[in-house]
Amino acid sequence: MFGLRLTVLALLVAGCGALDTPVGTWTSALNSCNQDTDCPVPGLSGSCVGARCNNHECEFTTDATLCPTGCTVGLAAVECQVTGACNSVPCKAADATHVNPWCDFNDYTTTSATCTCTMDANCTANVCQQSASCQNGTCTFAAKAPIGAPCCNITDDCGGTATCSANICSCPTLNKYCNATTPGDGRCVPTTGCCVPTDCAAGNTCQTRTCSTAGACGYVSNGNAGCCDDATADCGGTAACTNNTCTCGTGQKFCVGSGPGNGSCIPSSGCCVDGDCAAHANATVSCNSNVCVYTCTSGFHDCSGVCKDDTSVMTCGNMCTACPAGNACQTPTCNGNSCGFASSGASPCCNSPTDCTPGNACQQATACDNNMCVFGSTGADGCCNKPDDCATPTDECLMATCVANQCATAPVPDCVPDGGVRVEDMATPNPGDLAGLSVGGGGCALAGGAASSRGSDDTARALLVIALFFLAVSLRRRSA
């Protein structure tokens, strides 16, 4: 039977245990147990009072060894009373479930105001104890699992220097308890120490955290490339192992080798793998002998370390300079190998003669030269390719011209029309015109000269010039 359980003191301990949900397998009170010998009987208790471990809880029972025929009815105070209890335990006669008279530790009478409890609500459980019940004036608790992390029934459930107090594994001052994974393998470490690796500060990208049984944090290599525990075994070359990382001297960096211990130190500007090289537009890259080597992709070529477009007019083919500009009718083009030109607009610019539009009825397109339209005459009347194709003007002061393949006229330079007679310059007569002239006695006479080869018109003009000359001389003498 379940008897009066040992008195417990309610104790709240923060930071351990789970919720108050009963577990059902492990049970415990302040006086907890793993076996009957873990349950003491208070001194000077009744002669029939015994204790046993029931599901990790100590409880009082009628000791069959001490009282083989049971207790004596009427002598309960002598045989059934628990020393220090605040109640009176009766001795009941045998019944259907009890062969002999028995001490009923669940049926008691409170005899003092010093009882721990009179109802369940008087009992307060800590984080390692389930909700308590008040039995025979005593708060009785059921423990929570897992045992040793940090709840316990006895000290052996904890481990190390920890003790079981109020069902909680506890450590000395300035120490903390590290939960056990199985009952009994917990430990006490300094308050500032660690219980598990995750209690330690995170290391660098090469480090895995460790926690010793003494609670000291440490680090080891995580085994990644470039990480180490030993420079010779894990790095190689002139590299050192610093904070579990293979390191090199100033101006150098570490390159991982084909396996642990096969690495090397190279200049910081060099590359270890392709991924160390900066990406260049329109190029692939590879790390060859610790040097980044770039190769332009198809359709591009190298111009001073930059991959330029083969089809661009700015870098056509394998050129690194722009295509020529051309004339006003030309736009540069590139076919991927060489530069060319295309028409920059409509007629008179062209790509072929069919692009040309004649400017008048006399024109027809005959060619497209350097993207410029070439026009020729249609051969119709009044049309021309040159002035000689046009009729001679009847006006002696006009000459024939050919403009935009149309016949036209233009003035003859220095031509002055005068009734069909052209006036010569009178400033100085030709010596031949003065051959028959004689001057004397204040008069003049004209000798009969030979007929001018230019005919009567030339003679008349010569005589007129002579007469005007002498008139001028005469007027000059008079004025003198």
C-alpha cells in the first residue's frame, strides 16, 4: 500500500527542468530513492514503522519483519506513529486486502498546527518536481525526467562532485552543473566554464569548438582546405598554422595543395585557383602557374587587356581603333572582319543606283560611287553632260553651260555689247594706225595709206582715234 511519505520542503531553483507535465516513469520527492535502502526511518518512530522505495519515492509502510503479525489495535501511538510527524496514524484491523492489522499512513488525524500541509495547494514544487499532493500532513512530490539532467532522486544520479538536493543536481559555490546524458555522468565546472561546445564563443571559419570535462573551451581544425592543427602535416611549404588556419608571411597568401601538407605560399597578387581571378567581360579566365590568364570569347579580341567586339565599328575585326569616317554620304560599317560603308541617308546618298532620285527631267542615275549618286543626261533635247552638248547662244556675250544635266547660258567675261561693234581701248593707238599721219603748220593731213587688212571698219576706227588724239593735243597747247 501507499503509506505516509517523507516530509519535503518546497524549493524553487531557476533554470533547470522542463514543464510540469508528469512523466510517469520516474517519480521522486525530497526523500527520493532508487532502492529500499535509500529510504531511512526517522529515529524513535513506532515499532512497526518501515520504509520502502516505490517508483523512486520513499513511502512508509507496516514493516512485516518488525511486526510479522501486524500492529496492535489500540497501540498505534506506540507502533505506528512517525517521529516528528504532526499527526496520529491509526492501526487498523485486518480486512479483505490486509491479512494482518496494519498502520494506515493515508488515514491520519492532524494533531498539531505544525503540519507541512493540510491540502495540495499548500505544496509548491520546484522545476524538477511534478505537482505535489498533501498526504498525512506531508507534501509529496513526483519528480520529472530526465534524471541527471539536472533532476535526481539520489546523489548518484548526478555525477562528479554534484549532490542531489531537492531533486536537483547541485554544485559547490562558483561552480555550475553540467547535465548528464545518462544518470550519473554529469559534472561540476567553473561558473565561467562550458558544459558543451556551443557554450564557447564561435571561432573562425577553420575552427570547431571543443569543451573539456573541466569546462575549458578550445578549438580544433574543422578539416576544411587551408585549415590546420599542425603546420607541417596540414599546410606545407613555408606556411604556419595560426588559429587553426594556414598562414603565410607579409605580401603572401596560402594556396591549398592536392592534399594536407602539400600547400604553398605565393605572392598576394597571384592566384591559387580560377576563382581567385577577377572576371573580365567577354572573356574566360584560368589560373596558370599562379597567374590569371584571360582568353576572349568567340566574337571578341584583345585590346590592351580588354576584349572588344569584332563587329563593332569602333574595334572592327582585329582592330583596336575605329573605322574611317568616310564622306558626308557614308556611315561606317563592320562585317566582323573589315570596315565598310553604308549610305547615311536618302538620295543623293545611296547604296546602289536604284537608291538615287533624279533632280530633274534631264537626269538619270548612272552609278553610285562612294555612296554618292552619279547622274547623267537622258539625251533629250536641252539635256547635256557637258556644255558642248548644248547649242551656241545667238548673243555674242553669252556662252553655253551644262547645269544639273540641263543646258543653260552664262555671260562671257569682259564682253560689252555695242550695236554689234566692239569698241577698242582708246588709251594708246596701235603704231600701225599712225603710219600715214603727218603733223605740221598747225594742221594735219592724212596720207593715203595702204588699205588695212582688217577692212574699212578698222580704217574708220583708226581715223577716229587719230582725230581725237590731235584734238586733245591742240586743246592742251591752248590751255598752256
